[in-house]
Amino acid sequence: MSKYDWLLFLHMSGAFLLLGGGAVAGTLNIAALRRDRPSEIVVLFGLIRIAVAMILAGGILAFVFGLWLVADSPWNYSYGDGWVIAAIVLLLVANALGALGGRRDDRTAQLAKELAASGDAPSPELNALVRDPVSLALSYGSGLVLVALLAIMIWKPGA
């Protein structure tokens, strides 16, 4: 395998981790929306943390090896190409949205832990936090931006 093949493999591995982690996090979030018991919500939010680790690792791999691919591309891509700039901006936006949503979810997870330790009874306050429209919009918005990023990486408009 050539150097380019290795770079592409590592970039694609990062992309799969990034998008796969996002899909897992979204699925676990949907599962949390369907639960009332704080102990179940704690478990699901804990599993989301594993998905976030996948997202972070994948984002780093995809970013680093993506930039390296641009430099070593046989097609003479440039860091100034519109699709490259758009991909970097979309990755930053997705991370920012996900981080903001994650901070809000951290408060929800903390309340769920406290409620689970003190009787594990369903709570209207916890249900409201799990279903918080701002948190959901930030988290799912991050996922939608990742889908847009994937589209740009596949079609490379203007290249």
C-alpha cells in the first residue's frame, strides 16, 4: 500500500468513528427520551459518554489525516479549495454544537444520578431536562452538520 492509501485508510477510519459515534449517541439519546426511571437514564447517558469518545477520536483522526491527504493528494487539492474550507468549518460547527448540547446533558445526567440514589422515582423535572428542546436541537443539529460534512467530503464541490 502506498502512503496515500494509508492516509486515506486512516482518514476514513476517523470518519467512520465520527459518524458511527454520532449515530450511537443519537440512538442512545432517543432511548433516554423513552425512559422515566432515573437509573435507566443514568445508564444511557453514561453510554453516550463512550459514543462521545468515539466522536472525539474519529474527529481528530479525520481532521489530521484529512489535512495530510490534501497535502499529499495526487489530484493537487489545496487548503484554499472551497470544499476543504467548508469541511473544516463544518467540523468546527459540529463540535461546537455537540459540546454545547453535551454540557446541558451533563446537568441532566447529574440530576438523574441524584434521583437514582434517592429512590429512583420518576421525576417531572428530569423528564423535562431529558426532553429539553435546546439540548435536543444542539445535539441533533450537530449530527445534521456531520451529515452535511460527509456530503461535502464525498462530492467535493468545486474540485
